[in-house]
Amino acid sequence: MIVMKFGGSSVADASRLRHVADIIKLYVKQKPAIVLSAMGDTTDHLLDAGNMALTQGKVDIKNVEKLHSATIKTLKLPVQKEIDGLFDELTRLLSGIALIRELTPRTKDYLVSFGERLSVRIASAFFQSVKMNAKAFDAFDLGFLSNSNYTQAELEKESWDLIPQKIQPLIKGNVIPVITGFIAKDGKGNITTLGRGGSDLTATMIAAACRADEIQVWKDVDGILTADPRIVKNAKPVQNATYEEASELAYYGAQVLHPRAMQPCMKTGTPVLVKNSYNVEAPGTRIEHSQVPGAKNRPVRAITSRRNVTLVDIVSTRMLGQYGFLAEVFSICAKHNVSVDMVATSEVSVSLTLDSNYDLSEVKKELSKIAAVEVKTEKAIVSIIGNVKRSSEILVRAFRICQFLGVTVQMISQGASKVNISFIVNDAEAAEVVKSLHLDFFEEAEKPSAKVN
Ligand code: ASP
Ligand code: MG
């Protein structure tokens, strides 16, 4: 058995669905279970519709309806009635939101669940029409049980047993289950979601729990790339990566995979393949436990950056020889629901990085009671994911480049997972740093004249 997951852009319309069916046919012998995202931008359209109901009291499902009905019509699928039933339910939900002018996280999850529930029904009807033994399922009917942490729910341990109990008999019966990504139900029977991009996690969870031979995540890029192609024109696919490297890459800007998606497969050692549905021939990226040496044995796997970061510098002589000071700093952040990304400390100071979306006025006020605090905005994190055994070499090369560019490194941290070396620069300098690092670590062999020195 294998699991094949297709994201929103891979199932964006009738022609993409035809293409997905062709890809699945290549793997029918390996007994696939299929996991799908909502079609195209449907999740965003649903959230927009929810906001409109909430703020303007208007119920409008046109954007959601248009794409799905057009697909049904183009592919001549006999499911319009069933889909109309879901549109009715969605309209009633939006009317409720418009009436009471309230959109709680629980209702939001119910709202966005329509995206995946629509896509699997349409897709599986199409797969049947091209002679596949497909059947649509909502993940919560196949063992996806979560806690009630709406919009960011986590799967309960029982799911590890429930999922294979439900899915393995289907696979044995030669059914191709077409399963909603992203959604689950909590113990009270309310629909939950696993966080944006959560379909990846649905798929890796199925693969791990069912001990599948592999999980294929079909995207619209040639796998994990050595850098963001919008910044680095010559970014290349990474052929092999470990689960740790892939998780680091997901956190730090390379939004190829859901950050938590590696967790289930890391436990079972199930290989994860990231493939391009627009370029089926390309080998993609293979993620597993072992470290296969990179091409030409390069010390670095990939370079990423995260823009719009805030740096908080906390200096206090009270820290000297004291215990409890760091605990106090973190408990202030926790109290205000501020999540800390990077940390560096010395004997008398701590530097933290935070997402710039937070309003930090309260945190700053409280921290100022125990230390001198400086908040610096418009920073960026540059992360180098690479071989820890060569960290000195990586650091030398990276900082020589920063020096050459006249860029001051404002904080450094080598992640505990030991595959990540991150440092802070000004936001405006980040793209240039990433480009130059990429040139040095990945392109210099091909372009010796461009070497930074
Ligand atoms: N449809 C959801 C989203 O757009 C989940 C996913 O695509 O994985 O975030
Ligand atoms: Mg999506």
C-alpha cells in the first residue's frame, strides 16, 4: 500500500483532475489511498465567505459554487445533487453566522471543512468515471480523532489504531479510498482542522499508521528546493533529506510541507516522497531516516529565510549567576501567547526572535520591569540546513559572505536538532544574503568566476 496526496493546486479544476487520475493510474498496482486538499483556493474562499457573513451579514457562496459546479459540468459527473446538498448545508451555516454575527474557532473549522468534503466527492466521482474503483470518505469516518483545539487540532493517540482498522480492509478489498485531508472530529463529534496545509499531515498519518510502503506528496514544485525560487533563480531540487531537515525547512520559510507532517513518518520510518504533479518525470525529494550524502557531498542541504521577524534584546545584570531569570522571560511570553522562535543567551543578556504579527506592547512593558528591553523590527532569519559535522566550515563560509556584503549578523543560533544554523540580518538584506549563500554553496562549482571571496 502507498498513500498519494494531492494539494489544492494539483486538483484546482477539471483538467488538473484528469491529470491526477493519470498519475494515480500509474500506481494502481501499489494499492494507493488518496488524500486530497480543497480545490484551488476554496479554503480561502470559504474563510472570505465566513468573514462577509460575520461583518456584513451577507451570505454569498458564489465563489465556492462556481469552481465546483463548473468542474462537475465539464467532467459530466452525476454528483450535482449530492454537492447541492453540501451547498445547502453551507448556506445554512453562513446564514447562522450572519444572523448571530459570531464566528468561533469551532464554527470556522466546520466552515472550512466544506472545501475538502466537496473535493473528495467530485474527484472520486471522476475517478469512477475513468474506471477506477474509487470511493469518497471523510477522514473523521476513517479514524481521524483529534482534541478540541479548533483550527490547530492534534490527533489523539487512538487514531494510530483506528485509522488502519478502517483503511486496511478497504485497501484489501481493492477500493481506492479518496479521503479528505485537513479535517478530523473531536470526542464530542465536532469537526476540527489540523492547521492550514494540514492535508500533508493527514496523508503522512495514514501512511505511518497503516505502515504503507511510502507516501507521495504531489505538489506544484520539483520537491524541496535548495532555496526559495522566487529569491534564487537557480534553486535546485534536493534529492534526499532527513525527516529533521525536512521539518526545519518547513518551519523556516520553505513552505513545501506542513511543519508537523514529518512526525508520524519519523516514528515508523515511512519514506516520504515529494513529487511535482506538473513534472511527473522529475525524481522529486525523498525524505527518510538515513543521510544520503548530497550531490558532490555538499555540506549544505538548503537555505531558507523568514522575513518580517522581530528581535527582542533583553539585558540585565540580575541574570548574573541567577536562576529563574530565563523562566521569567519565557513565562511573560507565554502569558501573552507569544511564541518564541530563536533564542541566544549570554551571562547578562537574552535575545529572542518573534513573529512580527504580535502586538508586543504588553510583553515589553512586563519585561521592562525586570530588564532593559529593546525591540527591533524589520529583521529576517536566514537558516542554513546542513551537515552538523561540517558546521565550522559552513559558519566560516557563511560569515565571510556576510562580511563581503557588508551585512552585520545580529544574532546566531545553531538549532538543537543540529541541522540548522540560523542568523538574523536586516530584513532588507536577507534576499541578497540568501542569493550569495546559494551561489557559494550550490553554484560555485559550475560558475567559478562568480565565487564570493
Ligand atoms: N485546504 C487546507 C488549506 O488550504 C488544507 C490543505 O490544503 O492542506 O490550508
Ligand atoms: Mg490549500
